[in-house]
Amino acid sequence: MARTRLKSPVKPVGAVQAAIEILRYLANSTIPLGVNRISEGVGRYPSTCYSILKTLEAEGLVTFDQEAKVYGLGVPSLLELLHKAGKDDRHFQLARPTLLDIAARFNTTIMLSERVRRDMMIVIDYVVPDRAFHINVTIGQRVPIIRGSMGRVVLSHENLSRGELEELFDQFNPKAKKSDLEAWIRAVANAKTQGYVVEPNSITEGLTALSVPILNNSGQSHRVMTAIGLSQQLTNVKQKELGAELINLLKTTKASS
């Protein structure tokens, strides 16, 4: 099936892209690494990696062990950035006490995710019910935007063309059937009408996710609130109750912020 391929609207800056690759590579390593190892891991010239690492070191984003000649993440500086970014989570922070109550009553983990790239969401905060058994999520966990309920609810407020939706779908499902594409595009359109998206078996078999958009003043949703619980407990009736509570909570929080 021929599908439209669209060019990226902005040309990536090579040095910035390389710096991000290096930071991610260090984040995924369990030990500090030398320049050559980093160079091999990110597919960049050692001289390029060295210059970028020294710049990141000067800014405190990486550390350098003078004796071992290895680099690691500059955790204090990264935490400082994360802390400052977290101040913008006003809806989630203001709503936290109520979210804890909702999480307990519906036995769900409720997480906040943000769109970090055109094609990716990332978990930035969460609350869990005060119970022995609850679903764990990880801050920093990345989810392709075409998968699950959170991505669909974001895309439903983007007013994307069919070609742009096809491009995103193709990126992660190059061998998918046309019927799968059509079903996904319909699901994106329906998400805006309903106000929330329900995804059975979203993360794994037996779990259901329900996502509600956090809209900005332009009516777009770069952040999403998602409740995850056991499918056998989140019945259709419970889904409607949970969706309504989260939507009303966001309206109340936005009005008071």
C-alpha cells in the first residue's frame, strides 16, 4: 500500500542530536564509560564525542573520572533541570491529593506523561494506591505515540492530516495491514469526541489503560493523565465513572490554577 511520506519540518542540529544520543547512552549504561566505548555505542567519531563530552562536563551534565578516564551522568545537574521542569506540572501537583483518593477507590495507578518528540511520550510523574498490590510504572519510561491510549488522545487534538497520521503509523508498523491503519485512524478521531480513550491490554494482558488529555490554551494536548488497572475490575461502568472523575478533576484544577 502506498502511503504519504512527509519530511520533518525542522532540520535537526547535528551537535545537539549527538549530545542527546550520548546522554541517553550513558543513562542506559550501568557503569561509567570511556570516549571510545561511547563513540562505538552512538556511532560517532571519537573526536566528536570528546568535544561534546567536555562541553557537557563543563555544564555539569556529565562527570569525568580523571583516574579511570570514564564519563557518567551528572546526576545533580540533571535533577536540577528535572525539578525545575516539574514546577510546570501544576495540574498534577494540585490534583495529587484527589488523585490518590481516585487511585485508591478504583485501584489504579495514575501517571502523567508528556510528549517529548513528534513520535514519543514519556512518563514524568505518577501516584499509586496505598495497597500491597499495585501496578508499578517508571519515570522516564518511553512509549511510542501510536501505541496505547495516551498517544491516541494526544493525536486526537493535533488536527493532523491523514498523510501525517499514516507516516506516524508507518514508522512503527511498516508491515501492518490497511485494515489496521484504518482502525487506528478511526480510533484517533473517536478519542476527541469521547473525551478519553480506553485501551484494553494496553501495557500487558489483563491491564486496561484510560487516558484523559490535559489541554493547553490552544486546545492541544502535550500532556496526558492515564489510569491503569486490572481489566476485570475496570468494567465498562467503572471506566465511565473513572473517565468522568478525571475530566471533572482537570476542569476544576485548571479553573483554580
